[in-house]
Amino acid sequence: MEFREFLDQIDRAVPSELDVHLILDNYGTHKTQLIRNWLVMRPRLHLHFTPTSASWLNLVERYFAALTEKQLRRGVFRSTRDLEETIMRYLETTNENPKPFVWTKTADQILASIARFCDRISDSGH
């Protein structure tokens, strides 16, 4: 019921002419019959579920890290509006010449790196 109440709150807060897209994990609460029935009555709400492995979510987190590093950390914001305007300017600037986030290593390279790390810590005495 808590998740449904959250959806109700979003539905009330967002202007009715706008679509709402939510990115969610695969938690069972997000997929119950109650939620599916609720969504049928609100076609402007769209749920997108992360893949089970969710590695693409790391790229989303990386984007927010870039926003923080390049814009927010060096700023001084005297109001929420000031912060929001700064974020919107950053988005507008980066969207003028968008570049996709892409993996720079293959899966084998990533797994090899993890294996090296495990080798280093396996003799830690813990």
C-alpha cells in the first residue's frame, strides 16, 4: 500500500498534461495486481524496470556524479530555485552537444580486474 500511496502523491503533484516515467527495481511490490490495476487507470504513468543485473544503472549514477563534479560541488546556492536553475543550465549545455555514456572496458576486462582485486585481499587475515 505504501508504494501505491507514493504513486498517488506523484499523480497529484505532476500536472495532468505531463507523462510520468519512473525507473524502478524489480521488487515485487512494484508489480502487484493492485499496482497494475491502478496503472491501467492512469496511462500517463510509465514504469520502467531495471534489468536484474542493472549494470546500466551505473551509467546513470555516473551522469549524476558528473553533474555534481562539474557543476554543483563548485557552486553556492542561496535557494532551491537557484539550485534548480543551475541544474537546468547544465542540462541545456550538455544537451547542446550530447555524448552517450559508454563502457570503456569489455566484460572480460572488468572480470579480470575483479579477480585481481580478490587475489589482493584474499590474504588479508580476516
